[in-house]
Amino acid sequence: MSLVRFATWLLLLVLVVASGLQVARTSQEVRSLHVLREQAQREQDEHLAEYSRLLIERAALSAYQSVERTARDELGMSFPEDVERIEP
Amino acid sequence: MKLWRHYTVVGLFVVSCAGLVARVVYLNVTQREFLQQQGDARSIRFETLPAYRGVVYDRLGEPLAVSTPVVAVWTDPSLTRFDATTLRALTEVLDLDRVALERRLGAQAKREFMYVKRRVPWKKAEQLRALGLEGVFFQPEYRRYYPASETTAHVVGVTDVDDVGLEGIELSFNDLLKGQHGRKMVLKDRRGNTVQDLEYLSAPQFGTDLTLSLDLRLQFFAYRELKAAVAVYRAVSASLVMLDVRTGEILALVNLPSYNPNDLSNNHYQGMRNRAVTDAYEPGSTVKPFTVLAALESGRYRPSTLIDTNPGYFRVGRKLVEDRRNFGVISLGEVLQKSSQVGIARVALALDERAVYDVLNRAGAGAYVGTGLPGESIGKLSDRGLGNPVMRATLAYGYGLAVSPLQLARAYLSLATFGIRIPVSVVKQNDPPKGRRVFDADRVGEVLDMMVGVTEDGGTAPKARVTGYRVAGKTGTSRKVGSAGYDDRRHVALFAGIVPATNPRIVMVVVVNEPQGKNISGGTVAAPIFSRVAARTMRLLGVKPDSPVSPSRSV
């Protein structure tokens, strides 16, 4: 009887210690995950900043005025002012 | 003998222990909730995680409004006194005036929150973060940037410093664009530094991207042409609306004066009004096609029916209706082509009292367009007083009603679709919208043919011609109402047109408000703008010419 009681006590003790360790491990894990999340958040911000910068840059490059200027000044193109019909 | 001292000490010890235990029990059991709350209130903070606002694109995927991550730098002046090095670092990195910053810090010394600077670029904030300054905190936020700037300012609108829509699409589609803020719970120390993230309550939900129906290329070109015209004619303002006939989408919507949505600091607010939507004008002769349509619907008129406009003027009650010159006896088509006030008034007076009003009503004058652009004007179209011949005569040539340029474009859209009224939208449509027939297709076809006459030789708007295409249109020049009735010096020049007339693809309305100069009719001021913008549009959209151009060479 006393052996059974001793075994029960021992088991409970082991369980208490194990769960205590688990708590410590989990909170450590939570902490490192938070750090990871923070990092990911920063990375996302960085990428978003880059993405929006590129979008704006693309918009600036493809703006009608600059395309027209390049076509006219650098490539020597001109807008056809008269319609010309060419028959096959 | 000394035993009493022993017991006294023990007794005192027991009593003080009991006292402490009682206190612990009291605090732990009875006061626990209160104390926990107070503790949390001093150390636990909720922080919002801003959501990335959706990007606004034009129909071809060009960005019109983009958010970039920036950082708000703030401090708690009640806790922190900056030393000289911190101040120097702040003013240098953030490009602030040191005296002004010190003055602000002094003025807000009792506050617990003060922005040092908002909208700091991400790179600079990182630079500052790396210095690890005491008492300097960073709050992520977003700044809106508009690549097309004043060209699309009226449609796209702006957001305020807190990223909430103020104008245009930014306002009306704010809920869709803004997304959902996230929240997290953090533990802070006495100085306000975050010690630990306790819990993420919700992650930020990004806003939804929005694709508008605008074509930025057409928008740019329309803006440029309008700007040139406003400069030449020293006009107060000008608006242009272009609709796609197949889908009812707004391809271009431009107003002058405009504003730079990227910098509202030195803004004068009159440039912010989206006049094409919010301002109603008396449309003048541009309503004549609808009067002609009413005449055809009565069954008593054909395009060739002759109308006597002699002697070039006549009286309706006390009102004198007059033409520029005496056109004599002309056909209904010529009445439209030459924009004869006498002719159109005679026709209108011969019709049922409600006939012209009814046609305008079906075309959507005086009714909301409902595109979602804020501040839309309903204009004015009333059936009161139609028993009065003066009202009917003036309505026939476009006075006594008021429409916004957008409404006028919608009315012409119902002609361009050969009588089907379809909804107008500013958001890109994937499927052609369902319309409702309001006019008979054959009669509208006859009206369109007559409207082509307007841009042919002998019409009022040969300057609206587009080489290779048949243009159906109508000019309008209306006097504005001044302090004492109609003002003879202040005009609105209009042109509304449809190209190509055979198989319409676009509807365009050009309104120039108060042009200055000698010859400032719709045919000389507004028609050339229409012609140039329409010519480019036809080419950019790849529309097949419907007017024969003689072959200049063979291959």
C-alpha cells in the first residue's frame, strides 16, 4: 500500500517537474517566434517599401509625357498628323 | 523573571505576522482585481498595426495611388528630456529645425505623446533606430503617393495624414481600400520601451486593390489639351469626360484647374473640385439632338421636313428667339446642323407639352449618374411650367435646365448606343453592363446622321472633325447667369460628340467655362479640343476608320 502511494507521489512529482519544464520551453519558444515575427514584419515592410518604390518608378518611366519625349527627341519619331491609306 | 520578555517578543512577532498575513489575504483576495488592473494600466499597452492600403490602378494596370511604408517618430515629453546629442541626432537625421523642435518640446512638456515627425521615410527611420536613442519611439504608418499627380487628381482623390480618404475614389471606396488594422498587446517598462510582445490580437488585413476604368494615356492627353485651351482662352475652368460606348466606362475625366495630391501644403482649394461631376451648367444647344429626337418620335417630322425660320427671329410671349442670321426655309437636319434657335423652338412648340422633357428625362438629364464619385450634382430638369410656351421653347435649345458634364455625356451615351441607357462606371467592368432601351434604334440612327452634318461643311463645328472618322456631335454656347439675369459676357462653350458615328466607340463632352476673347463659341473653343483628343483616342484604341480616305499610295 505504501509502495503504491510512494509510486503515485513519484509519478506526480515527475509530471509536475516535466510540465514546469514544458512551460519554460514553451515561453522560450513563444519569445523566439515573436522575434521571428518581428523580423518577418520588418522584412515585409522593407519589401513593401521596395515594391511601392518600384511601382512609382515604373509609373514615372511609363508616363505619357516621358514616353512621348523619348520617342520624339531621342528616337526621332513623330505623330502622324495626316491619315494615309495604303492599299495592298 | 525574564520569561515575560520572552513571551512579549513572541507575542509581538505573532501579532505582526498575523497582521502581514491578513494584509496579504486582503490584497490577494479582496483587492486583487483592482490591483491587477492598475498594474496592467501602467505596463500593458495596445498598439495598432496599420494595414497596407490597396493600390489604385488604371485600366491597363498603371498605378494611380500607391502606399509606401513610412514611420512616425514620437516621444513622451512628460518622461523624456532629450540631451544635446539626442537633439542633434534627431534634427540632423529628420532634417528638423532645432529651435522649433525645442519650442515644441517645451510647449508640450506635460503631454505624454508628441510626434517628433510624421511620414519619415523608412530608410531614415532605420538610421535613427540604429542609434538607439533613449525615449524615441517609432510607429509604422503609410503615406499615399500619386504617380499621375494632377492628371488624375479629381477622380482618384486624396487621403489625409491618417490615411483616410478625403476626396474622389479614395473617399468613396475608402472601406474597400483601407483594409483592417491589426492590434497587438505589449508590455512596456517605466520609460515606455516595449519589453515584450504579449499577444497578437489580430493581424492587419491588407486593403483591396482597385482597378479604375480610366485609361491613363487618354487622361494625360486630355489634360494637356484642356490645359492648353484654358491658357489660350484664359478660361475659368474646363472639363472633359470620355465614355466607352460598349461598357459605359469612364475612359477619361479631366478638370482644370487641378491640384497636386502629393503636396497639399500650399493648396488653394478651388482646384480640388471635380467640376465635371459637381458643377451643373445650362447645356445650351447641345440638347438640340434630343429635341429633334422628340420631333421624330412624334411621327410628324422626318429629317427632311422643311421648317420656316423666316425672318430669323420670332416672339414667344415676351421672349425674343433669334438666330445669328436668317436661315430661311431649311430642313430639320439643317436646323440641327446650323443650330437654328428659331427652327428648333418652332419644332418644340408644335410638339406635345411634355415631349422634349420626356426625351431628356429618358436620356438621364436631371438624374444621378451614380458612378460613386463624391459630390455628384443632380443638375436640374423639372416638368413644372411646361404649360408655358416660353419654357418649352427655351428647353428645346438648352436653357432652363442644368446638367453636369458627366450627365451630358451619359445623355449622349444613350444616343451612341442607339437608344439603350447603360450605367456609367468609374470602376473597370469585366462584363458589358445590362442596359434598358429608352429610344427607338432607327430614330436615334436618323438623329446621329443629322448630327454628322454638324461637323461637315456648313455645320457649326467643322473643327471637331477627325480625319478618317465620321463625327456626330453638337456644339453649344450658353450664357451664364449673372447678378442681373443672363450675362452677355460670360459664356460656357460646349461640344458633345460621338465617334465613329457609324459604329460608335466613344462619347466625349468638352466644356470650357468662361473663355475670353472675340469668338468663343462651342464650335471654335471646345470642338478643336474634341477633335485632337478624339483623333489620338481612335488611334490608341485601334478603332477602324468609317470614313473613306482616298488611298494615297498602293503597296
